[in-house]
Amino acid sequence: MADKIATREAYGNALAEFGAVYKDIVVLDADLAEATKTCIFKKKFPERFFDCGIAENNMFCVAAGLSTVGKIPFASTFAMFAAGRSFEQIRNSIGYPHLNVKICATHAGISVGEDGATHQCNEDIGLMRTIPGMVVINPSDAVEAKAAVEAVIKYQGPAYLRFGRLPISIINDSPEYKFEIGKAIKLADGVDATIVANGMMVEEALIAREMLMAEGISVAVVNMHTVKPLDTEMLLAEAQQTGAIVTSEEHNIIGGLGSAVCEALCGVCPVPVVRHGIEDVFGKSGPAKELIEHYNLNARGIVEKVKVALSMKLK
Amino acid sequence: MANILELKKIATDVRIGILDAVYNAKSGHPGGALSSADLLTCLYFSELNVDPAHPEDENRDRFVLSKGHSCPGYYAVLAEKGYFNKSELTSFRHTGGLLQGHPDMKTIKGVDMSAGSLGQGFSVACGMALGAKLDGKIYRTYCILGDGESQEGQVWEAITFAAHYKLDNLCLIIDNNGLQIDGKVKDVMNIMPYSTKLKSFGWHVINIDGHNYDEILKAFEEAKTVKGKPTAIVAKTVKGKGVSFMENQAGWHGKAPNKEQYDCAIAELEEYKKSLGGK
């Protein structure tokens, strides 16, 4: 495996790369360009970069205005201040008029680390996916982050992209890798259960699969990078095939991928669904790696949930 | 410059349209619509470079009604201008009707931005003005903001932003009618002195009587000559203007007239129109 790269880093690089091709791209930030990595674009295209200062609500509405006159605005800040603070601006001034604004939020989840609970947004996916027409993507590595940026440039409409601060492994380096909004990627086959994960939990899901295999349990792994629109076709096929689903995400188990999967399956194929994620608590300060262990956001945690799902399946 | 008498006649029709819309909807916001009716009429019939035949022209001037609840007046002006049929006004707020309770750019021809949640439209207008600067386009962006609306913190973010990016192609018009739902703006949460604050934020400020056509049109002209900073026209207005029993009454912010009140208001407006002469 290649060196670890944070998806925020891949985002900044992708903006700078695609900015050269797509001249309508403009980038806005709220005094966090160094952290969100929009600074990479800023350095290359200063005339198309606008710092809005620490005023996120204005920033997202300015982005809306720019989109109405033909620009493709990428507006960035931390997930907490995008989906959290500016929820209503995004809902009313971007979502309702279905404007072509790309909300690119970094520092999502507890892997933010030392900054602690005020900066660790575990609710963003839940908030964003309740907005009609909003595309919501949580990429699993740097390759996917770049592919998602390119996909939303080509997509006409509002999109929320979630990036992390923590460097993570590259897992999508196969030559066959192809990203399509709303099309989940099956990473591994299995018969006993299916792990549906996104973001940094996809790699952990693959590790969990190996651990389970050593115990004679065979699980499939699906990378559900797009939470909205959800790939219900793939989900239904998995539910029918393995009969048990475990969702895994760096997000509250309320509102995010786990909830989306439950909603999708309960009416059509109600197999056991066990949700792995942040168990409806706030985060705390600490090095990211220690917090990941503390909240069990690792392969071990997924393995435990798979066993719960299997026990329910046997009943 | 347009014929002021003609503008006054159009504005009176606009006021009648406001009453028609709100009366038939049995809800809506007549007070602020009436206070901004003269400003909107002057914008659409004298100032804005827009053409209802080409509502998507990329070089058109842009307008955002940040105080979106005043849309009965906006709709009436757009109908007068020919963006859609005047008969639509009576479908305002009706299920299946064209005219939503707050402006919807996706369905209503001529509406450049959906608005309604206070404080947001002004920021959107800043984005439109910034876009023009970026592309070297000469279109201008206008925005009507409420005085009560200015209590939103986001408004001051936008005021700072527009000055920082020297948006001299942006003209903000503040409908300073002095009233909001809970009473007088100065009692609810005083935002005065408006002009001093705007000037200290780096804006060019023009104070006018928002019902004096000469002053309105001259202010628009002056705004276009200002370079390097955005312009705010602080228009002193009367909430409910043109319907005597609604004037300066906070209670008419968001209430529809009953049949008797409606008839009375229409009669007053028709009489005024007759006094202007012509047909």
C-alpha cells in the first residue's frame, strides 16, 4: 500500500488540477484554507479564490449567488461549520433552488483528534441527506476523493462532500476502479453477511473481513461512498444474498449511512441491520489514533457487530 | 429618466395587485410589500436592464428581494412588466398556484433568486456582483433588504464582504419602514444609526424618501457613479403606504384584509389612480 494521504489533501490537489481545466470553478473558504487545503488552489489560481473570513453563513450564500451567474463554486470549511452552522443557508439558498454549489467539508468525524467535540462533526451526513436533491458523498481514500471532486464538477446540482483530516491508506488503486455518483462498489464477496461502509471505515471493513475469515466467517464488503442517492439496488441484492448487513461509518449511528441503509431495507427486505459508528455521544480530545480505538471505530469493532448480526440472523 | 407620473400609475396598479394577491390568499405580507412598492416599480420600470422576453440573458441586471416575504409587490411588478399573466396574482399562496408564499426562482419567471429566510438574499446578491467582477461583465446587482431583517448577523457579514471585495456594481436598497412583527424596529432591537454604521463599514450611503420618485431615481444614478465601494440607499418608507388604514401599523405586517377592508383599500387606490389623470 502506498503512503497514507488525508482526503482533504487529495481534495486540495484535485481542485488545483481540475481548476486548470474547468475555468468556471471558483473556491471559497472561511479562514481555513490551510486546513481544508483549498490553499493549494489559492496558490495556483488566486484570482478565483475568495476568502470570506470567519463568516460561513455569508460564504455559502455568496457561493449560491456565484452559481446563479454560471460559476461552479466550491465552498469549504470544517464539516461542523458547513453542515452544522450553515445548515439553514445550505437548505434554503442552495438546496431549495437546487443550485450548482459544491459544499466541501473537511475535518469530519472524531479523527479530527485533539480539537475535541466542538470540532468533531458526527452529524453532517444526517443533516445533509435530509435536504431534497442534495448529493452526499463520503470518499474512502485519496483516489476516491479526487474522483468524487471530478464527478461533482460534471454533475449539475448541489453536492456535499466529506473529507477527513487524518492521513489514511489508499485502497482504490486497482486499474479497474471507477467512481460514479450513487453507484456503490463491491470490494469483496461473502456469504454470511455484508459490511456496508464508507469513508475511512472501508479499509477497516476489509481488515475485519480478513479477521472474520480466520474464524470461518465469510463477509462481503461494499464501499457505499454515496449516501445520497443511495445505491438501493446493490443494497437489496446484498440483503437478499447474505441476509445480514453491518453498516460502518465515522458518524453518529443516528442519521448517517446506517440510518439510510435501514430506511432503504425495512420496507423491502427487512434483514438484520447492525449499525457501527459513534454511539450517539459527543467526541473528545486526543490523538486521532487513540480516539479511533476509544470509540471502537476499527476492524475489531466491526467484527463484534458482524457477530451480533449473525446471531440475529440465526434466530 | 422615466416619466414619474407613469411610474406612479404603475406603482398604484402594483399596490392593487398586492391587495388582490393577499386578499385572495387570505394570508401574506401587505405592509412591507406596500412600503417597497415604489422602490420596486422604479427598479423594474426605470432602472434595471432586464427584458421579460429574455429572462435568462446572462448580461441582464440582477435583482434579489432579500426580504422575500414582501413578494406580493415583487410579483405584481413582474406581472406588470410582463413576466407572467396578472391573473396569476390571485393564485398567490394557493396549492398548485404559480406564486409561492416566498419567491421561488425555479418556477417563477423573472425571479433571479429564491428568498424568504431573512439575511440570506443579500449575501446571494454579493455573489452575483462578485461573479460579474470576475467575468468583467457590466451587469449590476440590486437587492432590497428590510430594516428589521438587518438584525440578522449574516447581514453584517455581507456588509463586510461587499466592502472588502469593493463591489461597486452592487446596490443595496434598505426598505426602512421602521416596523417589524413585534413592533417598532427601534424597540424590538434597535439597529440605528443605519447610515453611520454602513459608512463606517466602508459603504457609500444615500439617504432618501422611499416614496419620492425624484429621489429614488437620482439615488440609482448616483450609485452608478460610485467606484471602489458598494452603495446603500437607505430609503425611509411608510409600512402599508398607499392604504391609509394600513399605514404605519405593525399589525399589517403579515395579515390579509377582510372583504370590507379589501374593498375600502381598492377604492382608495383607484381614487388615487384617478387623481393621477389619464385612463
